[in-house]
Amino acid sequence: MAAVWRLAEPIALEAGLELVDIEYRREGRGAVLRLLLDRTGGVSIDDLTAVSRQVSDVLDVHSEDVPGAYTLEVSSPGINRPLRRPAHFQAFVGKRVHVRTRAPIGDRHTFRGVLEAADDVGVVIRSDDGARHTIPFATIAHANYQHEFSPPGKRRASGPR
């Protein structure tokens, strides 16, 4: 998917959006190529539609970069945004994350907790039991931010009324 990333990212950047992630998976009877786009303040349907049309045209010209038939989907990353690049992690220091590794670190593949630090080498997570885990980027298979919802009946302060 590196070729798709190389083709789609300039289109997203030109629209003022960040290409957060690309997924290519079999779903149902076909394949889905999903681009996740975001920007501070969120994205609109119009933003996603415009980028979708442009990316679709470029991928039609470069059809060798996506094997077989697929459906192109362009959407926002959602509330539990995937974290792929060091800059993604750095933006979420102090927040809850979920990280799954390719190979075990100690006796674990899954780490949930507060992201304490992130640099170009890896991340440090403090899990709910208080343990600190250093995870190199090379071992991360999948990671995402975990939004914490307010308890039922409690509202967050939304500023002056």
C-alpha cells in the first residue's frame, strides 16, 4: 500500500487534510481500499467527496498499484483514531491508547493505558496496573487512541453559556 500512500497523500495535503491510514481488506465478496483522512476541527462530507474523486481518478491511471477489483472508501478515522506514525503518537501523549504488537514483549501482545512518551524510536505506556512498558515502533502491529467517555449522567464542561 506504499504506492497508494505515495499517490493519495499529496491529494489529501492539497485539500488541507492529513492521510491518517490506508486499509486494504477483503470484505464480503470483494476488497475495500479505505483511506482515513483528518484535520484539526474535523472533516466534512464535501472534503471527503472531493478527495475521493481525485484519488479514484489517480488510482484508475495507476491501476497496477491496487491488485484486482476493489471499492474505494474515504472517511474520517472516527473517535478511536488509528496511530501509525511517530507524530500521531506524539499528539496523543497523556491520553489512553491501545497498542498490539507483532511479537510479544515480555508475555504480552496487547497494551492499554496512558501514553506517557513517544519519540522516533517508540512509545512508553503506563498500563492500568501502574506498570510502564517501552514499545519500539518496529514491533507495533496496530495502535489507536481510546476515547474516554464521561460516565452516564455526568456532563463535560463545554465552556461558558
